[in-house]
Amino acid sequence: MMTKIVHVQSVLPYEDTIALKAKTGESSIKEAISKAIYHFLECQNSDGDKGKNT
């Protein structure tokens, strides 16, 4: 199976990117955003079921 790659661009406040780098432990903004996205996609509550304890 071939993986499709998509280039994504977004505008974020600089302070948010610095906080994201600190929270993820990554040294680059690119890696911090990537790590955060993958974490979000794997998170049990990412399907919108906020408040449920799973």
C-alpha cells in the first residue's frame, strides 16, 4: 500500500509554537506539530466524546 503525503500549512501564534515545543519535548516546530497531530489522532477522546472516562 502506498502512503499519500500531503503538505499542510497553517498560521499559529509564535507563543503557541514555543509552548508546543516545550510540551512535546521536540527541538523544532515542525516535529512538535507533527508529534501533536499524531498524538491527537491516536488519543481515545479525539472522536469528540469529551467528558467520557475511557
